Amino acid sequence: MSEISCDSCANNVYDEEYGGYVCAVNMDEDEYCRIMSEGRNTCPYYTADDDYFLARKQ
């Protein structure tokens, strides 16, 4: 299974207060801990930041 980078995820947004990129998915602490403890290589919330995704589906 190949690892997907957060850099190409649509949920990766710039936060001016933090001064860097953060994940915009709204999840609670329990959900975050569950995802981290499963040992996954990919994020279940990954969404490709691809402007042409819908155009290819047509």
C-alpha cells in the first residue's frame, strides 16, 4: 500500500494563526487516537486536491 502525502490533500489548508498547514477535517480526540493507533499508511479522510477529478468522471 502506498503512502499518500498530506501535501496533495484538499483538507490540507493554511492556518494564518498557526503559521502553517493543518488538516481541516473536524474530528475529536478519540477519533484521532483511533486512527493513529490502527497503524494505517493512509488517512481515511484523504481527498485528492484535483480540479479535473469530476471532468474525468463525465
